[in-house]
Amino acid sequence: MARSIWSVDAPATSHIGSSVAGEWTRAGAAPNAPEKMTRNAQGIWSITVGPLEPNIYIYTFDVDGMTITDPINPLVKLRARTSASMVEVAGGQPWEPRDVPHGALAIHTHASPVLDGALRQVFVYTPPGYDRSPRARYPVLYLFHGNNDLAAGWTAAGRANLILDNLIAGKKSVPMIVVMPWGHALPFGTRPPAGRPSNNDVFEKYLLEEVMPLVDAKYRTTPGRRNRAIVGLSMGGGQALHIGLGHRDLFASIGVFSAGMTRTDFEARYRTLAPTPLDIGVFFIGIGKEDPALPRARDLAHGLRAHGFSPVYQEIDGGHTYPVWRNLLVEIAPLLFTKPGRS
């Protein structure tokens, strides 16, 4: 597999010092750990990073205590709060553009009654050939981002649309619709007053009462729980787990990336959980080996097995980062909507 050495320069205005923090993994440095840069005689701060595996890496500079994006890099990762830069190391990966049929990406902006009229965006991917096959119906993957991200996160940084294009072209995945809403139902960074519904509770109501009806009304979706999957990363992984297990009549498959639950919490919430004839989909748990959530992901897998489930569990190299989440989407997508069974 190809690798790359990457050199990066910080602005020359720093007087105290500069560092860079990125999603790459290096010996002696965890992902997103600040790494000191050195200053040359011309006042330019620099660092050489690598070798790096082919992937897309998010990074930021710290210049004299202020976090900034790369001022000469137009590839920007927007967030709910702050932003970052991205650098791509090419190498024939499943999220790189290829000369294959491509699906379409639509953005639905709407005022949400559940959210007191707040405007929200829902990103929807339709597979190649959707418009040319007016009678065809498709299963739906509901795909959630993490904390401090946007509805655009899974396409702008995760490249979910390109991943599905390439997998479908290679006949490794069935054509599907992918729905990506904004997971911050409450204003980002706020906490509800005591006794009021949490962000996840409000998001669940928003998803079930507004997003799913919107998608079913505007798109040719295949009805029935076995034709719906719910998957998320980090905060979104917790949302997918909670909503998926709470509404097994609606979702046959659940995917949890970089999230989990301690054994104590699992037993407290899911003491009576057990498989039923409805459970015909896939239960997928994936995480990076350097992710702080690793113990909780292992506990979640253990708890599910103790209750009679057979989750697909994967630990891959990396931390709490998009390089891990892109790879996990590549792993789970071919497993979805492949098992026959009742609706």
C-alpha cells in the first residue's frame, strides 16, 4: 500500500510557537495530539509527517495559543463550531472518485415543528440509476454523524456518497438510499434543564416524526423494517444504538462506530433484551484500536452476546477519527439488506 511523506508549514507570524494536530497515527503520538513544529531562519514553522497511509486527514494549527485552519488550503472541514483543514493522501481507496456511475446528493431544508420551527438540513444520497428506474424501490440507510459535526459531515469528510458509488459499481453493495440528518436537535453546546428531554431524546422524536416521513414521501423507499438500517459514529453511534434497539419494529440492522456502553449501563437499560424472529439483519460494532471508547465498545459487544445476539465486531488501526469511520462504512455497507426475511 502506498504511503506518503507530508510536509506542512504554519504561518510565519508566530512569536511563541506553533503546533499541528491531525488525525494521523504516528509512533509516540496519538491521533489529534498536538505536535511541535520547528522554526527556521526565515521564521517559517514546519513539521514533516509520515509516512501516511492513503486516506483523508483532518488537521489544525495552533499558533500562539489560537487554533486556526491552514490559510492556503481550500479543503476545509466545517463543524457545528470551529473548522479544520483536510489533506488527502491518494492511493486507490474506496472513497476516492472513480470513473463509475455516480449517485445524486440532495439537500432538503425544512422548518421542524418538533424543533419549534428551527431550520434543519437533511442530506439524501440516491444511488446511480435512481432517476432512470421510476418503478424501482430502494432500502434506506439512516447514517448519523458525531458531536460538533454537521449534516454534511458524512459526505464532506466521510465521502459516504463516493464509497457507495464505488461499492455499488463493484457489486459489493446493493443500491440504497442514504439519509443523513443533523444530529444536534437542541442548540449545539447547550444542555436541557433538569427533567427536560435530552438531545438524543429530541433527535429520536425528530427522526421518527419528521425525517422518516419526509424521506418516505419524497423517495421510492422499500417499506418494512428489513429494508431500513440505522448507523452512526460517536454521538451518532449512541443515537443509532438507542433508537435502533428501542424501535426494532422499524430497523432490522444497527451499526455503532466508536461508541459503546459499559456493562453496568447496558444491563440497567437492556436487562430484558433478547433476540426475536424479527432480528434478521446485522448488528455491527466497529472502533479504532486507539479510540478512548474502546472499552465501552467491547462491553457493548459482550453485553449483546450475553443476551443471545451475534454482533459483527471489528477493531481496526486508528483512533476517534474519520480515517477509521470511512473504513468502517466500507465494511458495513456490503452487509446491509442482503438477508431475506419477514418485514
